[in-house]
Amino acid sequence: MLIQLPSAPNPRAFRGIGLAFPLAVTPQGALATASDNAKIEQSVWLIVSTANNERVMRPEYGCGIHDLVFSPASPQSIGQIVDELRGALVAQEPRIDVLDVSGEIPAGESNLLLLRIDYQIRANNALANVVYPFFITEGS
């Protein structure tokens, strides 16, 4: 009689596989997918680019930085945006540890805030970052 021991869970399964963001079609005509580290990066980008209450069935998904689009380009506003972004990522992306979130206004771009997100992927300890361009004081 052969006894089969249960196999260890696949650590890659936690990182997930799903549709690529933004949606794309492969040359074979199928919807493109993403997995592993690419899927986590896309998930971070999606959280940052989704406003609170934007998704009908998941109103808590996203982050509140979009409520601050018309805020002045001041250190207080940047701090509020960074804190809001960090809280959203910690609460909504369990596959990463957020190491740092910072905001910087490039010289000559008074309405552009570059949000840099440094994170570590828990499954493999890989370090990664995303830079998200956020436009403040829209319309000026």
C-alpha cells in the first residue's frame, strides 16, 4: 500500500495569477495574464489609481489621494497624500511589506507630485518600487 503525503503548499500560489492590467490581448487572441511579481506591481498600481467609492461592490477599495487633487503643493498636503497612500497599501495588499512611501515635486513641475512606493514582496523577499505620477492643483 502506497501512502501519499500531502505536498507543501505552493508559495507562488499566494502571489496569484490573473488578468493583466491594463487589459491587453495576446497575439493568439486571448486576454493577457500576469503572475508573480508583475501581478503584485499591477495590484499596487491599481490600488493607487482607484479612488475610494469608485467601485460599487467594494467602496473601501482604493485610496483617498484622489480627494486631494485640488490641494496646494505644500509639505502638509504631500504628507497627507503619503499617509493616505501608505495606509491604503498596508490595508489592501497583504502580499507586500510597505518599506517607504515618499512624495517629491520635480523642479519646474509645480503641479506634479511623484509618489515613490518602495516595498518588499513577502513570498520571496524581493525588493521593488513603483513611481506614480499624481497631479495636484489640477486646472492651474
